[in-house]
Amino acid sequence: MSTVTDPIADLLARMRNGAAAQKVEIFVPYSRLKAEVVRILKNEGYISDYEVDMKAAHPRIKITNKLVDRTCAITGLKRVSRPGLRRYVGAGEVPRVLGGMGTAILSTSRGVMSGREAKKQKVGGELLAYIW
């Protein structure tokens, strides 16, 4: 089994490829951070559902894409903070993605949350990704 140096980038790449191929279900290896990112995507309405399968030999997350007229709800994903260059933002510096049409995902001291939640709770952290 190969090791992945950036698991969040791997998750985003699998989701981007699944959306481009119009796949209904995508499987990614499980980690708590990935599960939290996927939970935010479901809460924000980018995916239909997700399920954590712990019974398999290697635990994994099954993501069900939201397809409308054979088009995925996710049009773009961008990894911001990466292992070679971490990006942190303060509570007042949380960016708006596409003028509020997209979502920023942050890892904060209070857990992983969307940019809207972070602004509401007045907390900053590591800027993981942009989704639109």
C-alpha cells in the first residue's frame, strides 16, 4: 500500500475526478479529518450523502454525489494550505469564495468548519480548501 503525503488533496482529487466522470458513488480511505470535510460538504449541499464503512479491511468513506441533469453540484475544488506551504487566517480574514457562492473549509481549534461558521463563531485557523 502506498502512502499519501497529502490526504486532503487526495480526497479533493478523487471528488474532482468523480464529478468529471459523473460517478454517483466515490470511495475514499477513511480518516477523521476527511470525514469532517465530507460532513461539511453534505451540510453545505454539495453532496447528497456520505457513509463511513468501518467493516471493510481498510475503513473507507462512501460519498454519494449530488447529480442534477447529469451535472455534479461541485464545479470546482481547490486545496489552499498544503504540506509545503501552510496558510492560516485570523477570524476577521476568513475569505469569501466566489462572493459567497462557494465555501471555504477551515481547521480550527474548535474543529473543522466552514468559513461561514468560523466567521459566526469568530475563530480562525488553517485554510484547508475552497469548494464551489
